Amino acid sequence: MQIPYDIVIIGAGPAGLSFACSMIGTDVKVLVVEKSNLESISNPQADGREIALTHLSLRILKKLGVWDLVDHAQVSPLKEAKVFDGNSPSLLNFKSEDSSIEVLGYLAPNYQVRKALYQRVEQADNIIVMTEAMVDNVEYHKTYSDVFFADGSVVKTKLVIAADSRFSNIRRKVGIPSLMKDFSKVMVVTKMEHENSHNNIALECFDYGQTLALLPMVGNASSVVLTVSTDKSQAILDMSEVDFNAKITQDFKGGLGQMTQSGERHSYPLVGVHAQTFIADRFALIGDAAVGMHPVTAHGFNLGLRGQDILATLIKEAVSHGQDIGSKSLLKLFEKKHIHLTRLMFFGTNGIVALFTNDAPVMKQVRRFVLKFAEHFPPVKYLISNHLTEAKQNKFPPF
Ligand SMILES: Cc1cc2nc3c(=O)[nH]c(=O)nc-3n(C[C@H](O)[C@H](O)[C@H](O)COP(=O)(O)OP(=O)(O)OC[C@H]3O[C@@H](n4cnc5c(N)ncnc54)[C@H](O)[C@@H]3O)c2cc1C
């Protein structure tokens, strides 16, 4: 029987395209299926997301030949991160110099990373990207799987990889349960110019009633991320620019001088997801379909890159030994190597969010203690910082 594709990837978001890039230079025949149109994935528009990339992610993007395609003039190094708790003097400060690394990470516009991923995939002759096509279901047979499209057509493949977002329909259809956490909050993000320099310092302010973050971009500009309860989000989105500028300038206590909105305001409802298992017969989940993180620890795409790298490495090994790339043992190993960290990050992040967004007096006391403890106990700070930056080597060359 003819099996036309070794792998069918569902979804050409950052995770699906990263995995496709990992297959460049192999003989593995890949079909990427994306429901949106070609323009939206080949020429994605600014979406307000600045992605904080860890050192591990940077190494993976370089290995994939993607990093050089990102416009470096739009990439900003992150040298320091400060976490504030309301108006209390408690503060947690991560500095790159404290942890023997040159920078904590790099901030790159999401649309730039997506564009670079597509450009790389487009160069490959073993990968076909099919747009405006929707996968409706997947059916397992012993030596292959059938992928059913919404238009009624069917394709056979040895392995299906679902990268179809945190709301993955295919995950549900394959029968993989997931834990979904609705935070009932909305993130409003936009680019703002300001008078004073940010000195490449990220700020996270857990104010009472809202969370405010600042991610340093190139020049005197930052991505401002305001998280509020769902019922308050529309008012923030509808606010005039004059009022919005005044509010954000005041929320940062004038520290950056006058702040002026220079990008569009985008909003993202906050829903976290963790799949109970990442695999089924001839089937694997990657990206947000496997674990969709709360963005506060900036780990969603970083974990997506890591997961696809683990799976791709195992697949390349299997190919080099003439083994089945959809075997149970390979998929089990992928899950084993990835799921423990994602669980830790997912539940750890949700715990941080629960602690820092609960304004009950006792919780305020607890978080002040936690911040003080972490700030004054270097091993804890070192551990958190190393975990968040994924910096295993001591020195990193500038990109
Ligand atoms: C405000 C914000 C800030 C963030 N900041 C960071 C950060 O600093 N660092 C970080 O690492 N992460 C960050 N993230 C998370 C990161 O953006 C996501 O983890 C990442 O985009 C997920 O990529 P994905 O490919 O898994 O899913 P998606 O981007 O959701 O892509 C899924 C794709 O699948 C397609 N699709 C769905 N169903 C089907 C189907 N049935 N058939 C065909 N195609 C289908 C969709 O059209 C879509 O293109 C942030 C997220 C937000 C909202």
C-alpha cells in the first residue's frame, strides 16, 4: 500500500512549522495542513506578542537555520527582570550578571519568528504546506493512520503530529483528555514609546486588581502587557489613546516618563491547558496542543520548541536505523522526555498566578514572604533564573 506522507502535521503555527523545519535535510516526507490562508502564515502581521526566547530556544532556532532569517534589528536583549508586589517594598530581581550569563534571554516579535519559520520551510523540497485545508479527524490502523479532511478527502501517513492550538479539536477527537484552566482574565498588549530608557529591564508588577508587565523592545519602546479580569477588559480596549497613555504612565509611576501608545491594542483571553498524555497510536501532540501556558512565565513557545526538538531527534534516530517513526516505543520515549517538565512548568506557573493575583490579606502576606525569601536566598534565585532562562552553558556568544 502506498503511504504518501511519512508525517502529517496539523497546524502551521510556530510549533508545527518548527517541527517541519526540524525535518529539513532528511528524506522524511512531510505534509503540513493549515486551515487559514497562505498570506496569514507566509506574511503574518504584528500581533502585539513579544516572545521572550530562552537560551535553549535560541540554540534550537539557530540549529534549524531560522534565527538568521529573523530581523535582528527588532530583537532586544533582556538583561534584568524585576518582580514587584503591589505597593509593598518586596521585590525580586533577576540580573544576568548574577547568574554568570550575559543576558537572561531575547525578546523577538512573534510575527517575525513566524515569518522566519515559514521562509525556512518554504525552502525545503521534502515539505508541502497545504493551506485553507482543515483536518477533521484521524483514524488509526496498524501500520498507518488516515487523516480525514473537512472536504471529504483522506490522506495516509505513518505519523500524525497535532499542533492545532490549545483548543485542539483533534486532541479531543483522538480521545486525549486535558486539564483546562480558565483564568477569567484578559491580556491587553500593545507597543508603547517612552521618554526614559528601560535599560533592557523587564518589569512585572502584581498590582492589586491588575497585573502590569513591561517587556523592553529596541530603543525607547516596550511591549506593555496589562492583565485584567474579563469584565474590565472591554473598557481598557475602548479607552481613548489619551486616557490609555495617562493610565499606563501613571501605573508605572512615571518611571519611564511620558508613555505613548504606538502599536495596536490586542487582547488575549487567558486559558491554560495541559493534555493528560502527549501521545496516542501513531499520534503525538506538540506546542500549545500539548501544553498551553499562562504567558506570565513566557514559556509557551519555548516549551513548544523544546518538545518538537525532542520528538524530531527521536524520529531522525529511528530513520537512521530504518525503524518505524510511528512506533509506540518512540512515542513513549518522547512523552517521557517532555511531559515531566511541562507539568512542572504548567502547575508551577498556575500556582504563581494564583498566589500573585489573589488579593486576600493573608495571600498578600504570603507573597511578600515568598518574594523576600527568594530575593535573599541566592540558591533559590539562581534555580528560578536558570530554569526560566534555560541557560545551561556559562557563556553565550551574542547572536
Ligand atoms: C500575549 C502572549 C504573549 C506570549 N508570550 C510568550 C513568550 O514570551 N514566550 C513564549 O515562549 N511564549 C509566549 N506566548 C505563547 C506562544 O505565543 C504560543 O505558545 C505559541 O504561539 C503556540 O504555537 P502553536 O503553534 O502551538 O499554536 P497556534 O499558534 O495556536 O497555532 C495553531 C495553528 O493550527 C491551525 N489549526 C487549528 N486547527 C486546525 C485544523 N483542524 N486543521 C488545520 N489547521 C488547524 C490554526 O489555524 C493555527 O495556525 C505568548 C502568548 C500570548 C497570548
